[in-house]
Amino acid sequence: MTIETTTAVTRGTVLPTYDDDAPQPVPRATLGRPTLDERFVRWGAWASALGLAWVVTQRLLPMPGLAWLLVTWFALGLVVTAVLSVMSGPAVEMRDRLASAVITGGALVVGVALVSTLVFIVLRGWRPLLHLNFFFDDMAGVGPKDPFDMGGIGHAIVGSVIELGIALLITLPLGIGTAVFMTEVGGRFARVVRTIVEAMTALPSIVAGLFVYTVVIVTLGYPRSGLAAALAIAVMMLPIIARAADVVLRVVPSGLREASLALGASRWRTVWHVVLPTARPGLATAVILGVARGVGETSPVLLTSGAAAFMVAGPTDGVMNSLPLYIYSTVRSGEPQAITRAFAAATVLLVLVLALFVTARLVARPQRTKARRRPVKES
């Protein structure tokens, strides 16, 4: 576009004049709103890829079935999207569309896998959930072929809550305290502790069960009980909580610490009154991750607590059942009735984890301070 440098004096202002032969500026599309051509390229590419995938899998190659169709559709969709993007725009736009398609496809795969798993578990185990005795009774004197109006998982629910509660009482102060030590104190020993915590994050659950079994049951002679199972679960939860809490505490701005120290507060009061309240939502997420790791463990509980078909309310009163162990022992019977009970117990376990998640988020939610309205004095 050429601009003539003629001067037009209009009310004391100098205005540029455009040449009539120069092309007029094209208005740019609004950010965040794709044009009609962009939408056609985006959706047309996947529509044409679906047709090509159907021809390839159903007519040209011996690949029948929905799974092959979806995989081929995704691969051909990426190819067609890349070709159309190169034809209609620069290479940067092609890479952007390919990255967006890959990320969207991965999110859809994860979402479909999660939803299908939940739906499958609920559909397989909904019948025992219609009976109240399933939530309050135990399996004492109930066989694998008995109807659903007999027996229940009350003993397993109580055992899981007791074992998880004891594990939380152990790991919550230790995990957050370890994170505070690694973040706020530092030093050579803190680096050693961080290395050990990161190594224990990948610790197999069977190794934790064998450790507690060897130390507590074999060496100390303590019988199998819910307390021993809680110790094994605590070994699994501790590195998860400590590692996640360490990451959260690092995100707290250093200016908050400096402001507190500048006002005369000690290091301990700064951590207790400034750092931990600021990181409370993240610490709740760390606890949730640890609970999710410990609530579904089966092998350490199998080694340290054993399975009981009756109600045991004391953690030191002998063998104690739990929901993961109940599911494992029930599925092993192979009876259709027992397998349905196992799926129902798995549904209850999912609801229990969801309840713990919601409770932790509500507790960690920051408090809202209401502004007090001062009365206005009339002059």
C-alpha cells in the first residue's frame, strides 16, 4: 500500500491521503474465532478422513471392527489436516493444528477410558447395591452362591476406614513435615532426604508389604492385624505426600516469607502462619494423591492383615478385612454371584475415594472474609 505524502489541512491537522490504485487493508479476523474457511478445513479434514478410514479398513484391508476404524481415522485425520493446512497456510499453522489434534485426541482417549471403566463397574455391580444389608452386614456364614439379600461388605468398609485413618495419622504430619524440612530448611541432609523420597515414590507395593511383614510380624512377633496393614499403607503413602507437598511449597512466593521475616516473625511462625495457609489447597491435593495410592493397595494388606469374613472393629484385634482385599478374595472364587458382589464393592470403593476427595477440597478451600460495612454518618 502506497501513501502519498500530500498534506491536507483540515482544521489545523495533517492527514495522510491514500492512493486510489492501492489495495485497501483487509480486516483481520477476531482472535479466538475461526473463520469459515478455517472451520471448513478443520471439520472437513476429519470428515474426509472418516470416509477414507472406512474404505481402508472395511474394503481394502482385512481390518474389521470399530477399534481399527478409530485408529485409522485418527491417523488419516492427522495426515489430511497436515496437507490442508500446508495448502492454506504456513507451516506454523500446520504444526499448531497437528499439536491441537494430538492433544485433543489424547484427552478424548483418557476421558473415554475413565468413563467406560466407571460405567462398566457400575453396570456389573448395581444389583447388590439395591439391598441395605450389603452395606451393613458381613460375610460370616454366607457362601459365594448365596443371594444378594444375605451378607454384605460392612466389615470391609470399616476395615478400610480404620486402616486408612491410621495411615493418614502417620503420614500427614510426617509427609508435610518432610516437605517443610526440604523446602524451608535445606542443606546437604535435605538433598539426601529429597533423593530418598523420590526413590521411594516408585517403590513397589509388594516390597512395602514385605518390609512391614518382616519387621513387625516376623521380627517383633506382632500378629497380623489392621495396625500392621495401616503401617504398610503408610509406607506407600508417605513418599507421595512428601513429594507432592514439596512441589507445592516451592510454588509459594518468596516475597511472602521475606515480608513476614521483615515484620519480626520467626522462621517457625512464618512457616506456620504464612507458608502453610498459602499452600493449603495444594497440600490437600497432595493428601488426596497419597490417599488414592493407599486406599486401593491389595498386596501389602494381604501380607500384613489377612482376610476375615466377620466384623473386626479394633486395629489390634487380629485379622481385618478391607475393600481391596475383599474384592480380590471374592473374585478368586469364580462364582458369578461373588463376582457381582466384587463389582459392587468396587463401586463403593470409588464412592469412598470421591467422598474423601470432596472432603479434602472443602477443608482446604480458602476462607472468604466478608467486608464489614461501616455505618455512614449523616452530616
